[in-house]
Amino acid sequence: MNQPSSVTLDVRELLKSGGEPFSEIMRTVESLGPGQSLRLLATLKPAPLFAILANRGFSHTEREIGGGDWEVTFTHAGPGAAASNLKPSR
């Protein structure tokens, strides 16, 4: 059976109730299979995640979807991407 190309994680209700979704987001990232991306729905733009996941080889696209909610898709850039992000530029 084929895996879906995108896994959706909606943390809006958790955020509205005062919860912290970071550990759930990271568990979901760790569970992604090859070629899968994470579609994250949140009540705020999760800017701190951009650098954290970039260091793990993920790029992202973001868009506000209304009412202050955001949709961010994190896509793994492929093997060696995280290592190349850490190399000094010349």
C-alpha cells in the first residue's frame, strides 16, 4: 500500500486551548517516510520551526488561510540537504 505524499497535522485546537504542539510536530516529522511532506495547520505563523526543520533538511512554503490561521508545508529536500545547510558559504 502506498503512503500518502503529505501528512496533515492540525494543531489549531491544541494552540487555542493553551497547549504546546512542538513535541507532537517533531514526532510527526520523525514518522515521515521517504518522499512525504508535513502539512501543518496552526493559529500562528510557526517561524521558529523554519530554522529547526531547515537544519533537518526541510524546506517550507507558507500561506495564511484566513482568520489568522496558517498552512505550512515542510518538504524534505533529499539526502545530504541538512549537511549542506550547515556548510559555510564562500
